[in-house]
Amino acid sequence: MQMSEDFNVPQLGKCTVNSTLDLSRKTGEGIFNYIPDSERVVMNTNLGYYNECLANNRVPVSFEKAGPKEKIYFDPTKTKVAIVTCGGLCPGLNNVIRGLVNQLNKRYGVKRIVGIRYGYEGFIPEYGHDIIDLTPEEVEDIHMHGGSILSSSRGPQDPAEIVDALERMNINILFTIGGDGTLRGAQAIMDEITKRGLKISVGGIPKTIDNDINLIEKSFGFETAFTSAAEILRGAHNEAKGAYNGIALVKLMGRDSGFIAANAALAVQEVNCVLIPEMNFELFGPHGFLKWLRHRLETKHHALIAVAEGAGQHLFEDAGKEKDASGNVKYKDIGIYLRDRIKEEFDHKSFSYSLKYIDPSYIIRSAPANANDSLFCNLLAQNAVHAAMAGRTGFTVGYWNAQFTILPIPRAVAKRKRISIEGVLWSNVIETTGQPKKFSK
Amino acid sequence: MQMSEDFNVPQLGKCTVNSTLDLSRKTGEGIFNYIPDSERVVMNTNLGYYNECLANNRVPVSFEKAGPKEKIYFDPTKTKVAIVTCGGLCPGLNNVIRGLVNQLNKRYGVKRIVGIRYGYEGFIPEYGHDIIDLTPEEVEDIHMHGGSILSSSRGPQDPAEIVDALERMNINILFTIGGDGTLRGAQAIMDEITKRGLKISVGGIPKTIDNDINLIEKSFGFETAFTSAAEILRGAHNEAKGAYNGIALVKLMGRDSGFIAANAALAVQEVNCVLIPEMNFELFGPHGFLKWLRHRLETKHHALIAVAEGAGQHLFEDAGKEKDASGNVKYKDIGIYLRDRIKEEFDHKSFSYSLKYIDPSYIIRSAPANANDSLFCNLLAQNAVHAAMAGRTGFTVGYWNAQFTILPIPRAVAKRKRISIEGVLWSNVIETTGQPKKFSK
Amino acid sequence: MQMSEDFNVPQLGKCTVNSTLDLSRKTGEGIFNYIPDSERVVMNTNLGYYNECLANNRVPVSFEKAGPKEKIYFDPTKTKVAIVTCGGLCPGLNNVIRGLVNQLNKRYGVKRIVGIRYGYEGFIPEYGHDIIDLTPEEVEDIHMHGGSILSSSRGPQDPAEIVDALERMNINILFTIGGDGTLRGAQAIMDEITKRGLKISVGGIPKTIDNDINLIEKSFGFETAFTSAAEILRGAHNEAKGAYNGIALVKLMGRDSGFIAANAALAVQEVNCVLIPEMNFELFGPHGFLKWLRHRLETKHHALIAVAEGAGQHLFEDAGKEKDASGNVKYKDIGIYLRDRIKEEFDHKSFSYSLKYIDPSYIIRSAPANANDSLFCNLLAQNAVHAAMAGRTGFTVGYWNAQFTILPIPRAVAKRKRISIEGVLWSNVIETTGQPKKFSK
Amino acid sequence: MQMSEDFNVPQLGKCTVNSTLDLSRKTGEGIFNYIPDSERVVMNTNLGYYNECLANNRVPVSFEKAGPKEKIYFDPTKTKVAIVTCGGLCPGLNNVIRGLVNQLNKRYGVKRIVGIRYGYEGFIPEYGHDIIDLTPEEVEDIHMHGGSILSSSRGPQDPAEIVDALERMNINILFTIGGDGTLRGAQAIMDEITKRGLKISVGGIPKTIDNDINLIEKSFGFETAFTSAAEILRGAHNEAKGAYNGIALVKLMGRDSGFIAANAALAVQEVNCVLIPEMNFELFGPHGFLKWLRHRLETKHHALIAVAEGAGQHLFEDAGKEKDASGNVKYKDIGIYLRDRIKEEFDHKSFSYSLKYIDPSYIIRSAPANANDSLFCNLLAQNAVHAAMAGRTGFTVGYWNAQFTILPIPRAVAKRKRISIEGVLWSNVIETTGQPKKFSK
């Protein structure tokens, strides 16, 4: 078990500026209190863990609790902030941008905020992208729309060039909104800043529609995504039932984790089988997927299958070799593969069936955030601003045990969060779909 | 110009039964009047046409007006009805089924109604499909769901076998809900019935998500379809703007006509180019589509393109040769083709761009009907019942100049309705997208 | 029957400017043709009417067909346009504004467009309201939002003061978007303009969420409104069924006509009784509404009732005496009245029931336009611009037999469109709800 | 601080039946493990609390963790279950019913499940309500609809009569889905069962659209409710901006707590002031609400206010004296009160404004559950079944630190959960709305 201090976030320097927020320092005044640095959220909520800590006199592992600080590091009137969105679209990007701008401008009084366009590319002179001044007026309605008003791009850029740009623009705080790769980029930028001895805070706002960032309970846009996925599954269920021995096969997002597929299946209730990257499954043999599918059709005459895009990579001989612009492994298309295997199997056996393959792809990620995600994005942004104003750097805003936390970027990118095949979520999927616990040979 | 009588609908025999509806025969009673057989809706609404008729003493072309008749042909207490849904899913199928059942049962008192499962297959003994008793209780909530509770299948079946089944089941009225092919099938069934001298009414309820049935202003489910398409285009617009020189290419339904693409583009307003089957367009050359796209990206840095699935078949050498189970020509995939041509063109020219290809396919057609389509389905069903109870056969329910009409099936399937490139709808698309009037070489 | 010429629209002067639209003058070029002034849409689609015309050698009544003209009156480069929205909110207002701005700016090249704020008040100096420059950028996203970016106000203002303002601002075309009262105001403005010998076009874009403007088949926002109403009725149905002898009573918009209530009931299918302004109904007595309601509860144990706000004014002794700021009669609250009568009746008889009264009021009208209304708003705006650019004045854009028309304002405000109790719409409501044809004493 | 044992749940007897679930007993098999009785979820996640526990050698307070048990109490083949829904509608009721039925029937093999109609009334013979057999077929589609297929009623019934009915029907497990009062009723039923020495498990599934049940982090339907509320607020914002000095005042649910109002305001971002039961606020005086409102209008010309129905009871002299059928205090109508005070204040000062009062009431609670609530309802039901099958009684299923828990009913009803005015949620509301921290005199 790791010691709690590993979860401490770097600090640019001593906080000497009085917060502009005018909050309270003691309970009973009817006003929210500043959060003391000592407030922390424990990671583990299992009683057994605490009994063990008690027995061994060990301090439980914990995260810094996010929130406003009484003393802050940056002087709002002299602070300039840059915001950049990187990687693929995700519902809520505009909500986060708007939340950052409003919190900085209206609550802290930071008036100079710029939007960097097209991801990290926007810092590099040769691309020639413009920047945008971000004011509350500029962002007033953006939270109602999907996409990102700043646009985005994939892939890293040279941290030195980025820090050159930050210096040229006199930026004090940089918020990068992006996934795994973006956060690693943010860490590299922070390292460059540190090397140059600059006082620029770098805050990462974790974005992953797949909900797979480590130590972060839920990420913005994820609920909107599985809500859309659920609706698509519902339609697919109609397709499956609309034909004799109808099969609807839906490929959903989820490169390394099947959270969208699992949650959508739990939400919509009609899915008969979920296949995710975390599970091994065999197609062939008496206990394989295809035999099960055949049996299901023979007894129920329809089947709805949800497959996460990263599932079944073990079925490909040459998986994991190609990479995309962001350096992510290019995954083999399990949707097409499954579709073709089903066809082969049933055509071969002259089995009457009707297969509909559905790949909603970009449809899900370009939608506006739903109400709960909108709320969440706003709180995420508010807490990111609190942390950066207080001089935290190299941090990302987390969410754990229903509280906002601040954790060092390396912790968040150490590994990906995945569904435990032995855990409660997957167990609920098994209970709800009624699918076999395993597809072996 | 055709003479009006060509639009007369066959009649099984003299109507001698008093309608159970208890409507009025004269105005002023505050109750709807039965529709006399003489009421007809004119086809043409252009004043010039009438001046011509006046000048030539010619009767304007017209349709029979749909509605309840004072005397009906079938005795409700002795009537048995079958309902079948054929072809692909379309929003509103369940609403039509429910509308038929409720109108028959609650208004006319016809209690014996059966649902034939899996399209025309359901009549053929060898498939062994069950039938369903349809009651108001059975259909109570079905209108809130997409799909068809009766399921469906593609392709024709032997009319003789179908009529055998109708005879065995003592069916007096058959409602077939389906498209072009289904209506031709219904006509063949009627011909067989006539040949055998049976008194069975066959009514076709026209279903075409593409809205392309001749002489029918709008078909059920079409509005729901273009509403979904519009939402998908809105997300695609976010994708296009989300990247530098972002292109979002969306393939929408529309085999022979571009109504969904055109209407969705008008609804969502952000589409920069619509490509439909009715238009000729060239990809290459100084006035071709690819040059235009390049120019658009260079000036605006994003582009949203909607292409109907049947567009651009002239670009394929081997188009039109394969056929599907329903006998429809298999179209070449213009979406994939365009995607690949764009890639080739821009990759070749080392032009920085980001292309997202979106094919919502089944997502659109499996949704439940929206409010306006729900309403429309119900009225369609009510009028189909009025016509069949009055002994009309070989008919389909039309909608023209905002009124429900009854027309002979051969009229509806004589040709497909298409967008006129010189007409007002396409002109509105040109005005709204700002795309060139033509893409020539 | 009125002679067609009564439907002619005033014209500011001879059209001598070549249209900037670059359309075609003959068919076969694959480009939309300019609409000749002679093109007209007939009003009546009943064949009998034409037989009568033929017999009497009479020209059928018709409307001018809307559309682009080859020669226009205003020189786009020298034209300045003002837009104002008046009266209550209605879904689609922003779509119409956006459609006007884009059509003027992008298609005709009119660059000077101003938005008048807060309705007719915005013209009157003493209110001190600002005006807004309207550009395609300014209106880019507004069609996705409900409300009106120009805001609104109720009631008339002095036409002379308004024309003073138009003169001061050098306005050539004024578009007023509003209902009955607003259109009368537009007519008064036109009269003042005529009196002063000015060449300013006044075009009215008819707005009525109630869909009750004369000679206009459907008005923008109406479908969105009844769609929302249908959703509320669906929830209300759940409330009715959620309790023993549950009654859900929903008051919907509809001052003089029950189109929203009737269409929503047809869309949602669960309503058991619709009460509208066009019908007489009695509450008490053996054939009255309350007796029917009691019977329904005793047999089915739940009831869902939709009442239009203007229904049952005959039940109030002092109805019709108060007026609001727009000069409209203040209606007595039939919702509250019915609620109280039901309570009295059933409490008195110790009848166990549960009554939920639901008044969605502003919720319905402040929503964004749905896809079909968005499309419609855009076409409405495009045609309004065509007409005004061609020098039409004192006109409103109509929609009749599925075509856009231009008609003189006095025609549109001559009377309100209402549901005919003997017509097909009401008949469909009766068929769908199963309610008695009449509630007499 | 309470000792953990206070949170133990009563147990009917020793579990001797092998679970039918066929789960695993050890990790590494790729199958979910049964939950040992010793697994518990800690209540507090504040590190400081654990340091204190460590210092004082105290066991942290914890809840029993929900989940499947290796040994269960009831023999599925001999078990009969009853389900009842009580109190007002809430999104998700049908999802919970469906989840219970499917989990019992499909996973545990319990085939005899009955639905009690109209709440606790359904047990009492004199009401004469029927019961419903609940099978997976019967509940197949119900989760897509709002309301409750079992219907509901308010108020308690005699526990003795209820237990008589349970005995007569040979019920082994009773699930009651309802709020505070319903849970107290369930406790009374359990007490009566205990008194009679019966072995009937009583499980309460907490239902509160207000999200105010003690020790339960979130309750089903709450997210759907604030999502609907957010949409209504968005429309109301359009109303506020649609008129000069426009005020939109929206009354939202929330009798004792303002969670819906607070969360909806955070989701929609446009609310300028939220008033909730947990806060004191003054209307009059230089720091009162009305002065603030006046100032807001003078500077911004529009204001959107959300008020929870239970807010401001301190402003009424006679508040808290009347009670409804369920024994809840009838609250004075703060919505109407505020509306009237605003009118008085501004009319008196001849201040030009436009006030729209919006009371969505039943509209929010009768909607179907959204995707996240659907998922949640299903898990809640699955865990309720696990607990009851394992012989727990007098329990309710909780949710704490993102895990499902089992807690004794008295704990859940000991007090209501409320928003802490000094807590982070309210602080976020203040930050987002920009409203004053207090409205004092």
C-alpha cells in the first residue's frame, strides 16, 4: 500500500495573497469555509482496510481535498490564463471551458484569459493558429453545445516550444483539458517550466469519454456518452426483434475499458451480451460466443450484443502494432471482425438470420453534455481554478468517494482504470444480461 | 394530364350495412358528417391549371377523399382482420398497428384482429411463425416504442399461398404496412383474391422512411427520421469544427430520393453541402466537388457534408447490377467512396485535414415516432379502416394537400417521388447551404 | 365566395433591379426558376368547388405564390432592414430572425440589418432600448435556443412614432414577427408609411403558437408546442393511473382555438377528453361532463383531461370584460374553474378520487423549435425576404396546401382560424379519445 | 460518534440455503465473489476522522455492504414475494419493480411474485383492490415509462391488517418502495411481524425525489428530476430575457431540502438566485431579496429565480399547522407568496417589469427515468433482493461513497438529509449564480 505523501501535488511557492472570494474561516457563520491544506479524502472505504491501519498504526492513503484556499499564490489582477483542449471530442468540453472562464473572471477577478486553438498545435508558431480572448460574454451560451469552441488536435508537441509560447504570452496558469496523452504532455510542460525556473501553474482537467483515468471515479462526458449509447442500444433492440433470428451488433467506444458498454447495457436492460476489453472470450467451441448466440436465437429468436471497440484484441494475430498520431495503439476492428465471423458461421450452417451491424462512432461524443455532466463539468472547473490560484501545479482534478480531489498528474496516468471482471459492476452486467459468466472454448 | 377516373379505387360490392359510427348526415348538428363518395381532393393547386381546365372544359384530376362512410360493406360483428408489417423498420409502425386495432375494435366493433408475424413470411406455413391476437390491451403501450411488435421480413411470397392462408383464417380485411415492394405484393394478393372471386379487402398503408411514394405528400416516420438525422448532423458539425480543416461526412438514408438529407439539412442549417440521388455531380475538375471542398477548407477550415445513400451512382461503373432479397437494386456505397476519394485527393496534395465519416444507418429508423408522426400514423390508420370497412380494396391511403385520400395501389407504385432539382425544396437547400448550384467537371 | 383579386398584396413600385440570386428563367437547366407574378395557389382543394367554377365560368380563389422574383424593387447594396419580435414567446423566433439575416446577407447581399429590441417599444425613444446590428456571425447559433434574442413586449405603439424611427434609421424594409395584434400594428405602420409617401416595405411574419391565423395552414412553433404538450400529457397520464380514481387535468394553451389540445391529444393517444373553445359543453346534468367523468372513473378508475385555456368561457357570467396590454380579452381561468367544480362534485358525493391539476404555462412556449419547425421557420424567412425585396408591402407570408403564399395582412387578421366541430380534426379527436360527441345538460 | 453496531440490520435467522447464483468464493476465477458478512463500507471519508480513530483506538462507523451472500435464508422455490409502491410518483418506480422481478425470477428462481396495487391500501380488504401477478413478461417494457404500474396511495394503514394480508397470501418477503412515511410504515409492519413471530422479511427501497433520505447519498429518480427541472429553468431563462426587466420565478420540488433546485441551477448555469428551505432569507430591507432583485433588473434587465417549495416557511405566520393524508406538514406556497410580494413591491414603485411564474409541479415527477437513474434503479433492486433473500429485514438499501449498503430503516428515517449552508454544494451554487451569500434585513 502506497504512503499518502506520494499523492501530494507540487506547489509553486508560498501563498501570500488573500483570496478574493470572501469565504468564512469558521463554521456557524452560514458561509462556506476555506479548505485547509490538511483536509484530505481517504482512498479506501472498506472497513477492513481501516482495521488493518489501526492494527498496524498506519495512516490511510488519501488525496488532497479540492476547494478554495484562504491564501492564494497568484494575484488575480496580474494573472493571465490559457486554456487548451486536446484529443477527441467529449461531451462537456465547452462546459469546462465556460466554468473555468466564469470562475476565473467572476469569482477571482482574473480578466485576461486566452483560448489556445486546435490543441497543443495552437502553441506552435508554424501552424499559425489564432488565439481567442475568453470572456464571460464570449462563453455565455457555449455550454449548450457539443464540441469545443477551441477545437482540438491529436498528438504531442515539443514542450520547449510550448513553454516558449507561454513565456511570450506571459501566461501564469495553463489549463489543459485532455486525456492520458494530454496529461503526459502537461507533465512534460511542467517539467520544462520547472527546468526554466518559471512560476507557471499547469493544471490538467482529465477528459476521457471511456471513463478510464486512474484514481478518478467518474470523468465528465461519460454519463452523457453511455446515455446516448443506451438510446442506440434501445433502437438496436428494436432491430433485433424486428426480424426473425434478428441480431443487432453494436460497437461502442471503449478502447481499454468497457465502462460505456457495461453502463449502457445496465441502463437499457435489453442487451443480451456485453463484450469488453477486460474479458477474455472465445468465439468458437462448444462454450464459445458463437454457440451461445446460436442457442439464444434458436430459443428467443433475437439477440442484442454490445461490444466495446477494444474488446477481443487477443483474437487478432497482429494486434497492437500500429499507432495513431497521439501515439495510441491502433486497435483492430472487433465490430467488423465479429460481424464477419457471425456471417461465416451462420451462412455456413444455412441458418436463417438477419444481422444488423451498428457503429455509432462519432455520434456519441459530439453531443452536448446532459444535466448531470453539465453540473459536474462546472464543479470540476471551479475546483481546477481554486487549485491553480493556490499555486498547485502538475495537478489534475480528481473525483473520489463523491468528492473533488487534487492529485499529481503522474498518479492519474500511471495506469488506466478498468472494469474488474470479479467486481460488482461486471457482476451486475452478468446478472442483467443473463449472459454466461465466461465464453471459453 | 390523366383523367380523374384513373384514380378510382376498386370496390368489393355494394355497401348495405349501416355504419356503427353514428355520425351526422348534415351540417349544423355539431357532429362530423359521413363523407359522401363524391367528395374528392384535387391534385393540382396551381391556378394556371384551373384556368386551363376552364378554357378546355376539363374536369381537374382528383383523388377520392378518405373518411367514414354512412353505409359500409362489412358487418363488423362478422369481420376478421389481419395486419402485417413488411420491409425495413420505420418510426411509427407500432402507432399504425395500434391505430388500426383501436379504430376497428373501439369504433367499429370488430373484435377479431390478428397480427401476422415476420412480414409476408408469416402467411407461409413452412416458416412456422405464430400469429398474435391483437386487442386494445395488447397494443396499449406499443406506440411509445420503435420497431414493430409484429416484426418484419423482406421480399415477396407466393400470392396464392398468402390467399390460401387468408381463406384458412377467414380473413375479411388485410392491412399490409410496407413500401413499394410490399404494395406491389398487396396488389398481387388482391389480383389473386379477385381471381378466386373472394370478398377480401386488401389495404396498403404506405411506409417509406425515404418519403418517396408517388402521389403521397408525406409518409409516416419520415419526419422522425429527418429529425434524428438533423441531430446527427448537428453533432457532425461539432466534429467538423473540432479539428483544423475538419470534414464531417454523413451518409443518410435515401436510396432514390434525397428527402431525408435535404430536410435534415434545412432543419439543422449547418450543412455546407448536400448530395442526393436526383442530382448529377462531378468529383474532379475545376468545378467539381473536391475542388469546392478544398476551397471551403482553405477559407472556412471546416466542412459538413450530407450525402444520401443513393447519390452518385453514376460515379460507379458497375452500379445497379446486384439486387437484395426484396428485389431492390443494391446500391454502391457512395459514403465510403466519397470518403476514400477525399482521402486520396488530400493525402496526395499533402493537405492537412481531419476527416470523420459517420454512417448512422439503423439508428435512425428504429426510433419511436415523434409527436407529429404519431398523430399522423393514427389518422392514417383511422382512414385505412374507414376505407376497408366501406369495401374498398387494392387501395392505399394517401395524403395530398393536407388531406387524407384513397388511391389505387398501382398509382402509388407507378414511379417514385423524387426531389425536383428545379423545384422549391432543392432551391431552399441551395439557399441554406450556400453550395454551388452544380458540381460540373 | 370572394374574388381572387381581394387577395392581392400591395406593391411599392415597379421592380427594375436585377435579382442577385442568379436563378434560371426556364426549366431544363437544373436550376430553380424565378417565380413569375402570375403563379398562384388555389385556396380550395375540393373537386366540387371546381365543378361549380366550371359550371359558372368563375375563376377560383387563389393566393400569390411566394418565391424569388427575377426583378426586384430594392437595390441590395443600398437597402437597410429592421427586424422586430412582438408578443409572447413562441418556439422558432430565433430561427426566423436567423433565416431573415442569412437570406438577406448571404443571398441578396444586404449587409445593413438591425434588430429592434423589446417589440414595438424598441422604436419609441422614451423607452431608451438599444438596437442590435444583425450579422450572420451574430446569429450563428441562435436557432438552437428558445426565446428571442431581440426580446419582446406586448401592446401597440403609436404608428407615427414608429415611422419616425424608421425614417431616422433609414430603414427600407421592416419585418415584424408577431401575432394578430402585431400584424394589425404592421398594417397601421404601412398605412402611415403610405400616408407619408415613403417607400418602406412592411412584412409581417405570422406568429401564433395557437395556430389560429386565418388562411394560414400552420404557423411556426405550433408543432413544437403540441409536441411538448403531448409529453406533458403523457406524464399526466402516469399521474392519472398512479392513483385510484386518479384524474389528471391539464390546461394547455389555446385562447380562441383548441389546436394545441387537439393535436397533442391525437399525438399522445391517452387523453380521455379534450375540451376546447370551439365547443359548447355543459358540466352539470345527466349528459354533462361531470357525470361522464364520474362514470369513467367508476369503470376505468382513471381519467386524463386536456382543456384549452379559452374553453368554457360560456360557463362564466362575467367572461370577456377585462383586457390585457395587447388589447386581448382576459380569459377566465377554465383550468382552475374545472378543478374546483370537480372537487365540489366529488367531495360532496364522498367519492374517493385523486385530482392532479397541471398548468405547464410558459414551459411550452419557451422551448427551442424542433427540427420540422426549424426547417419551416427558415423557409418562412426566406420567402419573406423574397417578397420584401420584390417590393411587396403590407403582406404576410402564408402557407396553404403545402406551399408558401403571400397574402395581404387584412386577410390574415380578418378572423381567427378555429377548429370546426363538424370537421375532420375534431372527428379524429372524438374517435381517438372516445369521448361523447357532446356534453349537454 | 455512533458505534458501528448501531447500523446493523436485523436478521430473520440463520442462512442455511445455498445461493442459486453460482458465484465464486475466491479471487482469480474471473467470477464475482459472494460478499462476506464482514464487508463494510465506512461512513466518513475525511482523513482527519481516521487519524482521530487511530489516536483513540476506535473503530470507524460503517455500513453493511450490499451484495449476494453464499448462504441465503429463503428457499427460492418456496418463496413468495410482494411488492408495493407508496406515496407520490417518482421517476424510476417501474425500473425498480422490473429490477426486483427479474432478479427474483431469473437469478434466484423465485417465481411467485405479486404486485399490491394502490400502496398500502392494497392490503386492506375493504378497498377491494386487485393484485397483479408479476412475471418477467409482464414487466418487460415497463422501465421505459414513468409512473408506477402498481399505482400508489398516500398515508399509512393499520400494520396489523397489513400483516394479516401478508399471512393470508403466504408472503415471505415484502418490498415497499416509498419515502419517509412508507419506510416508517415498513418498520411498523416489521414490528408487527416480529410480535407475531413470523419469518417475513420487510425491505424498504427508499424513494424520495427530493433526495433527502438520511445516510443515502443519492436516491433514484432524483437525477431525472433535476434534469427536467434544468430544462424548465432553461426555458424560464428565455422568458426572463424575452421581456424588459423580465423575471422568471420557478417553483421546484423540495419540501425540506433544496437539492433539486440547487442541482438544477448548477446544471443549467443561468439561474441568478436559488432559494431553499435550508436557508434563512429576508425579503425586505436594504439587504433583502427584493432590493437585490431590483438592483439586478436595473443592471441586467432580467432575472431567473428558482425557489424550492419548502423554502421561506419562516416568512409565514401560520406555517406548519396543517397536515396531508400522509401526515406530512402542508407547506405554505412560497411560490405564490414570492410572486405576490414581487408584484406588490414593483407595482408600488411603478417599476416596469414582466413577471412569469412557473410551477411545473407534477410534470417533473411523472417522467420516465433517464439512463443513469435506470441503471441505478436496477442495481438498487438487485441489492434489495440479495439482502432479503439472505434474511435481512427492516432494512433499506442505501448508497454511500459510491457503494450500495444495507442499513436499518430507523437510521434512514432518523432525520432528513439537508443541504449544509456551509457545505460545498451550496458554496458551488453561490459561486455559480453569483447571488449574495445571505439575504438579511
